[in-house]
Amino acid sequence: MRLVGLGDATDRAVWDYANANGFTLVSLDSDFAEIAVLLGPPPKVIWLRCGNQPTAAVETLLRSHAAAIVGFELDATAACLEIY
């Protein structure tokens, strides 16, 4: 987020940026999952329920759920995907 000037932005500002730019949010933060339930997509939220992990572990987790992520992205009504 720092690279686009949102290092200190509110969750809503990040949400709005993702929505305006066609991004999916990937976060450990439940706040984005809650916003997704309230507002619906877009943007979509991938909520990582693994706690703080090294980058390599998060990469492995995301890759192991690649099929579910593709299905989630194709479902226009899906707002949040929880990955454990």
C-alpha cells in the first residue's frame, strides 16, 4: 500500500482504491471481511486465517488454494473467501 501512497490510509480508503482499480484485497485483517459482508463486492476479499506467517508460507497457502481462488474470482456474487 505504501507504493501507491496508502501506507497510513484507513481501511475504507484502501477498500475504495481496490474497488476503483479492480483489485482483490488479500488480508489477515478481519475488518476487510466485515466490510465485504456489509457492502458486497467489488472489491473481493481473500481473508487469510493463518495468522502472521513468513511470506513463503503465505505464498504456499495461496498456491495450494489456487482452484478455490479462481472459482471465487469467477463468482460475481461472492464477496469474501476465507483461507485456512
